[in-house]
Amino acid sequence: MEKFRANLMLCAGTGCVASGTMKVKDALQEELKKKGLADEIKIVLTGCNGYCAEGPVMSVYPDEVFYQKLTVEEIPKLVEEHFLKGRPYEKLMFREPEKKTAIPLMKEIPFFKHQVLRVLRNKGLIDPEKIEEYISRDGYQAAARALTAMTPEEIIKTVKDSGVRGRGGAGFPTGLKWEFASKVKSDVKYMLCNGDEGDPGAFMDRSVMEADPHSVIEGMIIGAKAIGAHNGYIYVRAEYPLAVKRLQMAIDQATEMGLLGKNILDTGFDFELGIYLGAGAFVCGEETALMRSIEGKRGMPRPRPPFPAVKGLWDKPSVLNNVETLAQIAPIILNGSDWYRSLGTEKSAGTKVFALTGAVNNVGLVEVPMGIPLRRIIYDIGGGIRKGRTFKAVQLGGPSGGCIPEHLLDTPVTYEDIVATGAIVGSGGMVVMDDNTCMVGTARFFLEFTADESCGKCTPCRVGTKILLDMLTDITEGNGKEGDIETLQDLAKDILTTSLCGLGQTAPNPVLTTIKYFRDEYESHIHDKWCKAGVCRNLTTFVIDEELCKGCGACLRACPSKAIIGEKKQPHKIIQEVCVHCRTCYEACKFKSIKIMPAGYDAGSPEKAEEVKTGAPEGGTAKGEA
Amino acid sequence: MPRLKIEDLQKIKEQHRAEFTLREGGYRAKVTVHMGTCGIAAGARAVMTALMDEMAKAKSTDIIVTTSGCAGLCAKEPLATVELMNQPPVRYCDLNEEKMREIFREHVLGGAPVEKYALVVGSETTY
């Protein structure tokens, strides 16, 4: 076998590929060859490293140096400096957003330092397209143990004792699910994997499937043995082409090596695994709808009971587990339930992967022990709010979840504590919003999604979400009426309690939580015709506080509709008739001299000018921009 | 690819151990070839190639090789430093391919520093 002195782990996750990994790889290869280093230094394409915001990223081993934002132009210099002369190339190293110094070591970068990797244990460390690399990291050892040395009861007991709960959102104990299915007598059973990740802004499962597909397959083999299944499907959405490709490659390799199919590892156990491509309907993430979809029918949920453990796919006992859940099974079998419980809390054991996005500095994929406060994820790992703005809310659980405000940021991330806030842990989408966000608009955004994705089978969901959406649209367009808030709450409760499946039962959560924590915004939209964040165009008037304005001209240059006039070093003015309320000037002003006032606001008179300064028009309750 | 038996899993793991030592850490020995401009001019490139060749022949799994810049003693280049776990680093000077091979066999694999080529033991004091 050839010998390399360094491994360059270049991220080939979807995010980094989009920002140019493949071109960087070609350039690296060529440059290494040119410098005569091609036989000494190996390039390994890995799955998603998690730090998508800084892509393409690359970790260099054994030096543990982390490079970001690689470009083809910089490669010759990088190769010469680091790989030939051994001097890490500072220009491409990680820099803390607020600081100027370069941090070379991966373990010193806050984004990585605070994470604990279990699900993502192989991310960036193995080439996901080579089964040998997975095996080298103890891959398939757990499956071997489960197939040879453990009874189904022992497997189920270990998984139950570990306390691992379904990571798809509902948090149902995985061991219990397996136990139900194992007790049902049937000659045919199915072991299924849910890779139909549909929440906007969530990409945990995609990353696991891309970076470590064998971990999912191994979890399924163990589950199949536990429940007595010999057939299985991984349901993935077709919009995840890279995940599908790597999963198929992994299944082919595993089958060829006798890790799937007939007589696995000569143990006499059979398990056939296939991929089923979903067309991307959100409702197909619901288990009964997903099973209908695999059967070739329209993806619609059906009432439970009977539960899938009794009557699932083709009416046979079936277990459906989420990608992230399955990826943790192998280490649980290898290390035991106590090891798993060493992180997390009593009721929420282990770690959870979150897709951290939105207004934070470090957008990416993070894995943390359950029970740590939201604040640590957002500030220590996420690096705080972008552009020095202030935090407003964090949206957890996607369209089924809710918005959690600042004063609840010390809430520990456990299934119970998050539900108590009105949100859900969900599959792990975590969207951070800053003070530029209109909460009514946010609720409207999620309702637009659920109303669109409602399958239409049950009336409360089909009609109810549409009415919620219409009312929210009215409010954001300035047509809100007295009593709207109460009607929204009332209707939301009806939808929650009477919908057939999880989609309808959770769809009103964004509305309910934003009313609960940001009721004043709804009120100012309805009563004052004022969107204090300046997002809803019909509900804003942008005016310049002439005392604060330095006349620098930044807003004037930025305005796309030439609505701003003024001489240099003289206070500027916005011509309201021309203004299109795009808030570009608000973003451009460095002196906070642009104020957001209610719709139809006339800043002409001197008294009004005084109001602009304090940001409080008559009758208004708020203090300037939210 | 042949069908695997359970014991094959361990074998595959062993075969790849060297590579994962690089990525996961936990190596026993580290050899640094100083490849500043002076080192390269004096022939560090050939020294490195010889070293990599010995590494491959030895099928070592717990040794890593790295490069660094000028060590400050340009007159005695090519230089290389050998560090064994829990032992002070030994710096060798005026190397060529043959000397490097010998050092690899005697010191890195055998554990006995090659005194005749050694320049110093230990490293400079840093504050």
C-alpha cells in the first residue's frame, strides 16, 4: 500500500461543492503533481464537514490545520507554503469574525471546539465513497456483534436502556418502537429509514447520508435483526442527488462485500436494502404517508391505530426510523447504553445535530449534547449574531415548530423543555432571526409552506391552514382587523386538535408562538399599521432624523428608486411619493438616522420631527424600530 | 471484492491504520524535514523522497512525517528532526538520502539515535 505523509480532507458536501470544491480539487491535484508531492500527500473528498458558511473547507492531517474559502488562485501558494515548506498558509486559515488573528488548529476553532460528535463521528474523517474507510473506523463491528452475539431482545434492551429517541422530530423512544414491532408475529416485516428531510433550513440528514452513508445502513441491519425484518427501504427525496448517489454506492459496496443481502458476514441473516426516491412532498415525512408513497400510492397519511409496528408498509409490521437515529445505533451497540447516557439528560439522552442557519456568524451543522442551553449553541458555536445586530428569536423545528424569544435563551435543549416553550426540537432546524425580522411575516412564511404542503385529506388542515395564511397575509398587508389575534388563536387550536396527522397537528405552532411572545407586533400591525421591523411594505414609512443625519450620501447612493435627496454634509430627505419601502437606505445608514415609522406617516411638521427622534408617534406604544 | 467474514473487518481496519493515525493522532514518532528555501536548495527534496520510501517499506502505522521551514542553520542543511514519544527531539544535519535511510532504520524504527549524524538534542528555549 502506498504511504502518504499527509491527508487533505477536502469537503465535498453539497454546500462546498456548490462553492467550488471540485475545481479546487483539480487545482490541488495538479499543483501537488507539479511540485512532486502527489505521492506523498493524498486528497480525500469527504462528506459535509458542517462549516458550510466558510466553504470550500479543508482539514489537513496530521497538522490539524483548517483552511476555509479555498480558491483555485490560492492553491499554488498554499501548496508551496504548507505542503512543501511546512508553513501553514495563514491567509486561508480560519479567522474569528470579530478578530483579526488566524487560528490554525481545528480544535481551537470555537465552532468545532464546543461540539461532541457521535452521529457525525466520521464527518470529514473518511471518504464516504470507500467502504474500507468506514470499516477502518470500527464500521460494521456493531452489526457483526448484533448478528452473532446478541438476541433481538438484547439488542432492544440495549437501545431501550440507552434512552435514544427518534431524531425525526416526535422523539418517540427508539427501543420501544423496535420492541412493538418485534413482538408482532409475521413472516414479512420491513425496516425503513426516513430520509425525507423536508423542513426548510434543515440539512442534518442529508449531511449524514452524504458524509457517512454506511452508518445508516449499519443501523438498519441492527434494527432489522431486532425486529426480524429481511427487507428494507431508505426513503430519500430526489432533491438530494448527492445523498442518493452515495447511499446507492454504499449499498452496492456493502452488498458486494456480503454486508447486505443473503447470509450477511456468514451469519445466516438476510437483509435486502433498497432506495426509494420521494418526490419531495413534505407530508411524506409522516410515517403512514411515507409508507403509502413507497407502495406507489399517493402520499397521504391514514389514521393510527393501527400503528405501523402492527400494520405498516403493505400492511406488514414495519419500523420507520430517521437517518440521524439510525446513525447512532452502531456506537450504542459497541459502547453500551451507559456510554450513550453519559451525555444529555435523563429523558433526553445523547447528542442532537442541529442545522444552524439564519442571522448567526457560523452557519453550519453542529452536534451538541442534549440539555445544553440554546444560548451556547447560538453564541459559543454560532459565534453570535451577524453584523453586530441583536438577537430577536430562534425558530426551532421548522414549520412545525415555534419561535423562542430572547428571555428563554437559557432553556436547555431537551424534548420536554423545548415543548414547554411552544416550539419543538423537531428534526433540528434552528433558524436564528435578528431585529430585522418581522415576526408576523415569519409566521406567514411558515404557514405559506404548510398550507401549500397540506395533503388535503382532512378538512381542518386543508382549509384551516389556508384561512390562517389568508389572515396573516391581510395583517402584513395592512388589512388586519380588531379581533384577528383572537380568531387566529381560536382557529389554531381547532386545527391542532382535529387534524389527522402531524402536519396539521403542528402547523399552527409558528402562529401560536409568535402571538405568545411577540403579541405587540401583531397589535402594532393591526392597530397602528406599523411594522416596526420595517419589513411589511404597506406598514412602514421611512424617514430621516435630520439631527442624526451626517449627510454622507450613503443612503442616497444606495436607493434604487432615487427617492432620497440632499446636499453633501446636509441632512437628507426621503421623498415619500417615490419611496418603494425597500429598506435599502435603512441598511446603508451607518448613523442610525433612518427611522421606521407607521404607514402614512407625515414627517412634515416640527412636532412630527420630534416624534421621529424618539420614534414614538401619538398613540404608538413602541420605541422606534423593533 | 470478496465477501467478508467477521474477522476481515479487523483486517481491513489494520490495513488502514497508518492513514487513520494521520487523521486521528496517536502516533509514536514524528520526523520533520526542514524544507525552507535553503533546505530545498541543499537537497531536502531527495531526503524527503528517501524517507517516504523507507516509510512505505517499513509499512509503519504509527509514524508521521511532516515538513517545516528553515531551522536557522542554513549552513548545515538538509536538516531533519526526529521526535519519539516521551523523548527529546534529535536534530540531524548535513543529510543525504543514505543518511536519512540509516536514521530512519536506526532511530525511528530502532529507537537508538544515530550519534554520528546528530547535531543537537532538544530544542531552543522559547518564551
